[in-house]
Amino acid sequence: MKIVVCVKYVPDATGDRHFTDDLTVDRDDVDGLLSELDEYAVEQALQITEERQRAGADAEITVLTVGPEDAKDALRKALSMGADKAVHVEDDDLHGTDVMGTSLVLAKAIEKTGYDLVIAGMASTDGTMGVLPAILAERLGVPQVTLLSEVSVEDGTVKGRRDGDTASEQLEASLPAVVSVTDQSGEARYPSFKGIMAAKKKPVESLDLDDLDIEAEEVGLEGAWSKVDEAAERPARTAGTIVKDEGEGGKQLAAFLAERKFV
Amino acid sequence: MAEVLVYVDHVDGAVRKPTLELLTLARRLGEPVAVALGNGAADTAAALAEHGAVKVLTNDAAEFADYLVVPKVDALQAAYEAVQPAAVLVPSSAEGKEIAARLAVRIKSGIITDAVDLEAGDEGPVATQSAFAASFTTKSRITQGTPVITVKPNSAAVEAAPAAGAVEALAVSFSDAATGTKVTARTPRESTGRPELTEAAIVVSGGRGVNGAENFAIIEALANSLGAAVGASRAAVDAGWYPHSNQVGQTGKSVSPQLYIASGISGAIQHRAGMQTSKTIVAINKDAEAPIFDLVDYGVVGDLFEVVPQLTEEVNTRKG
Ligand SMILES: Cc1cc2nc3c(=O)[nH]c(=O)nc-3n(C[C@H](O)[C@H](O)[C@H](O)COP(=O)(O)OP(=O)(O)OC[C@H]3O[C@@H](n4cnc5c(N)ncnc54)[C@H](O)[C@@H]3O)c2cc1C
Ligand SMILES: Nc1ncnc2c1ncn2[C@@H]1O[C@H](COP(=O)(O)O)[C@@H](O)[C@H]1O
């Protein structure tokens, strides 16, 4: 079974994230890393593989990213967790690509790699759209089994639990399929020393737009179907009143709430 | 006047509040035509008409409940083709975003997710969004195709604006993909009697400082006194003290109430991502250095086990 895990390289959320002059995400000033939410996708791929191996079957995990040179770091991390190989789509023309373009590139790369199961994270921690997995399913023409907090694969069927706003649902689809998993799906493992060493020798294939038969006009800032016209830093909140509780803190707070007409 | 498609989020015919807010925004762009799908679809019409829907397109096929997402995409696409709208608006729930995104691919349109405001512009609707855990505000628009935009709850006021709301059956032929993902079981979320977290005017949240599932009773008592919803930090959820459906933050719910009260929550960036746009923010934390205090309108440095019960009692007294 071939599993492709989509992982994104993102600016560290705890850093001081900004936009650049062309209103794309500044990826230079803040350190990047493998999006934490995609670690859960790698983890589930590993667990599904281990489960199959216990049953005497095989599975191979390819981690895939679309991103700049540094995005290799994200691939390395996923490889050190235990993925088998990596594909890096990198091309100068990709700068400023929106979700429509990224999903096109990912879909072509996934088809080229070959797959039975695609696993993605629930959302990227920079764009936070959470729609790419659904779009991938649409583009690949396979079932979408997304936002799972529990997932299992058996006999060519993927099953999982999706906790929605109003109900919790049990889902089922046949492979090939696109899955996305939430941060409720189970803690991601830390790479072991052995894993880190082994990762250095694992193959990382680089692809550009030509390799995927994609025209430069279909992607990048020019090819984007949405445009950011303005980005402004949110004004800092005006400093509030802070009191130390000397026995009356609750009452003081109640007075504040009353003054603001909440009580 | 141009028509604007509004996807209706409802439970068995009861329209959820974010859809009514969407109608307010839709009226800025054109005449709202609502699309209501699934069990009870036609029952939504009265509420939608009262808030400005000129038409309500309905279909109550069983497929909408039996299979995930795609049947709804097929239906919304059918509505899109029938109406040829100027824009398509969808509530920003997890499912709403997926439906919108798949529709956008099919009709070759760009998509904007999680808008917090929407205005008409010379080159189509202009959407306001929050970025980087709400530390930036952006304005964006769609440059290709019919704008498909999902809008977060609490982005506009619900306004009555009576319109015809004529119910019309929407003809849908389901695609092969529609039956790809089966919903084999569904457990509805139990109602707590408190307001929906994302819709509530007041949210009272507890974090690791609450120190135990049983202690959440203190948070719930405060919530009850204020008619608020209860939220929790991921630390509290991961510890098993409160359900994940109540988690506020990047991987939980994003809330934007009039008042947010954080107790025993440090204010990590991922938590702030889900509550930073609240109008008034209040925190109770025993650590004066906790980052949550950078956000507050009013903060109490103290032990929540002292402060919260006193606050609850005082609120109850003032309510008389
Ligand atoms: C990818 C990712 C996604 C995440 N998503 C979310 C998310 O959606 N939501 C979320 O909340 N977090 C999320 N987190 C986790 C986040 O980083 C923090 O770990 C979490 O928010 C901490 O929760 P907390 O504030 O309750 O706990 P802590 O950070 O441990 O803070 C507890 C606070 O309680 C105070 N306290 C303790 N006892 C008392 C007392 N008796 N009285 C008053 N104060 C007291 C302490 O001073 C402290 O400030 C995410 C993390 C990652 C990596
Ligand atoms: N550039 C990218 N390269 C690889 N995977 C991506 C990329 N962008 C998004 N993804 C995947 O899609 C998921 C959802 O992303 P998004 O819809 O952008 O929030 C992420 O968790 C990743 O698994």
C-alpha cells in the first residue's frame, strides 16, 4: 500500500509572523518548521503502516511538500519520524501560490508518485484554511474522509470518526481516498536518534513545475484566484486595568462587568 | 439586482444563527437566495424569509445525511447553475468550508475562508480576514470566477428584513462521487442548555489552572450566572476535564463574543488564535506575568478558586 502524507513547512507560530511587501507570508524572518498539525498526519501514516506490518502486509510512506528550499527541513523531520521517502516540489514560479494552485500541484505530484491513501493535516498553522484535503479529493476524484479524530484502514477500506459541530459521525470509504486527521487523533512521536540518523540517507526527490506539466501561469501570485489587497497589524489592545486580588477581586470584577452592562 | 447564494446551516429545519448573520452580509451584495438541504429543509423558510431571503431553494434527499459533504456540493452547484449568482456565501463551519472549497474548484472560482466582514467593492466583494492568530487584519477579494466566501460566526448582526422567501424545489442529480464516503453512524451532541460556544455573547473558559474535571463546576456556575457558554483550553481538554467540542483556539472553536472570561489560562498563541477578536476580554490568573494579561480589558491576579466563586455570587446578587 502506498501512503502519501502532505506536509507543509510553515513559519513558527510562536514567532513574530508578518507579511512581506507583496502581501505574501514572510518566510524569511521567522524560523520555519514542519506544521505541528501535519505531525499528526505523519503519526497516523506510521501507525497504519505498523498495523499492516503486524498483519504481514506492507506499506510505504512518501512525505510530500510544496514549498521553498527550506521546506526540506519539514521533510527531514517527517523522515526522521519514520517515513520512507520524500518528494519536494520546488519552483521559483510557485511564490505566492494560493490554495487552488497548491492543490493542483499536490494533486499532480500525488498522481505521479502513485497512492492508495493520502493523509493530510486538519489545517496548516499559517494559512489555517483547512480546505486543502477536501480540494485534493475533488481534484483526484476519490472519496474525502476528513477531519478524523480516529482512523483505521482494513481490507481496502478506511474508517474513521469525525467529530462535527452538531454530531459525531462514523465514516467509511474505499481506497484510494484522501484522509485528514485532527490533533485529537493521537500524540505524534518524537524522532529517535536512530530515526534522525536514518533520515539522512532516505531519498528526497525534487520536482519542478515542468516535471508535473504545470504552466507557470497556473500558479504563483499571478495565477492566484484570490488577492490580498491590504494587510494591517491589528492595533495593540489598549492596556486594561489589572488588579491584585486582596479578597475583593471577584467583587471588583463584577463591578467592572456591571459598568460594561454585562450584568 | 444581482442574486447572492447563501448556504443554510440548520439542524432539522432550525436555522443556526451564523446563517442569519450571513443574510445580513449577503444583502450588502445583492438579493439573498438561500439553499437549504436535508431533513427539514423547507421548515427553514420562515426564518430565512424574515431575514431577507427572496427565495429558498430546498431539497431533502436522504443522501445529504447518508454521505459526507459531496451530495451538498452537488446541490450547491445545481443552485449555482440555476441562479448564476454574483457570489456564494457559506457559514465557516468545518463542513461549510469543505463544501465551499469543492464548489470553488468545480466552478473555477477562487475561495476566501473565514471572513469576519464583507462589503461590496468595485471589483466584487471585499472580505476582511484575521491572520496569524488575529494579529493581522487583511482585505482580500476573488480575482477569478464567482466569489465563494465562507464567513465566521459573529461577523455581523442578525437583522430582520422581511422578504418573500418563496420555497422552490431544487433539482439535484447526484454525481458518482456523491456516495463515496458513507456516514455509517451519527451521535448527536448532547445539549447542555447553554448557548452554542461559537454563537454565545459571553464565553467563560477554564484552563489548566482549574485543576480537575470536578472543578469545572465553578466555571459552569459562573457561566450560568451570566447566561454564557463554557469554553476550555487545550490543556484542560487534553487532561480530560472538559469535552473537545468546547475547546477554544486554533484547533478548537474560534469565538468572538462580546465578553470572554479566561480563568486559569496562560494565553498561549494557539489559544489566543481562537479568542483574540472578542470585544471585551477578562482574565483571572494567579501569575501576574501570564501573557493573557496583555489582552485584557480587566484582569485579576489571584486564585481562581477564590475569585470566580465570589464573582459568581456577586453577579447573582446584582441580578437580584
Ligand atoms: C498545533 C497546536 C495547536 C494548539 N491548539 C490549541 C487550541 O486550540 N486551544 C488551546 O487552548 N491551546 C492549543 N494549543 C496548546 C497551547 O500551546 C497551550 O499549551 C495551551 O493553550 C495551554 O493551556 P492553559 O493555558 O490552560 O495551560 P497553561 O499554559 O499551563 O496555563 C495555566 C495557567 O493557569 C494559571 N493557574 C494555575 N492555577 C491557578 C489558580 N488556582 N488560579 C488562577 N490561575 C491559575 C497559571 O498561572 C497558568 O498561567 C495548541 C498547541 C499546538 C502546538
Ligand atoms: N504547501 C503544502 N505542501 C504540502 N501539503 C500541504 C501544503 N499546504 C497544505 N498542505 C496540506 O493540507 C493541509 C490543510 O492545509 P490548509 O487547507 O492550507 O489549511 C495541511 O495540514 C497539509 O497536510
